[in-house]
Amino acid sequence: MSFQNLKNCTKHQLLMDPHQIHYLRFILEAYEGMALVSTIDRALGRVLLSISPGCEKDVFAILESEREHLGIRFVDFS
């Protein structure tokens, strides 16, 4: 995913087990161009997902399947 396309991405923040951030990044970035994982606060396990247009359904399916293992909690930071 190029940085020029990031402005078109859907952005979602979530909390997760801090020790699993690398695993989430590995999973999502294996699907090249689908999503980018950025760590906002490593100690809290707060990450930002930038999801390419049209990939939201696939990304959320992956997140739901790994939710328990990664300790994912969806929260609203707005």
C-alpha cells in the first residue's frame, strides 16, 4: 500500500494484547495492499488500522477469527 493511497483508507483503532501486535501486523500485511497496521501506544496495545477501500469486510472477518487469540477489543476513540 503506498502512502499516497492512505488518505482513501478507512481507519479504525482498536486495543489488543500488546504482545500480539507483531502477529496482527504479520497476518494483515501478508495480504499486500489490504491493510496497514500502525502502533499508536505499544504499552496499551492501541493500534490504528488503515484499510484499503473495498477490503473492510475481509479485514473484519480476519479480525473476528483472531479476536480471542489476539485479545482484540474494538473501541471508539472519537
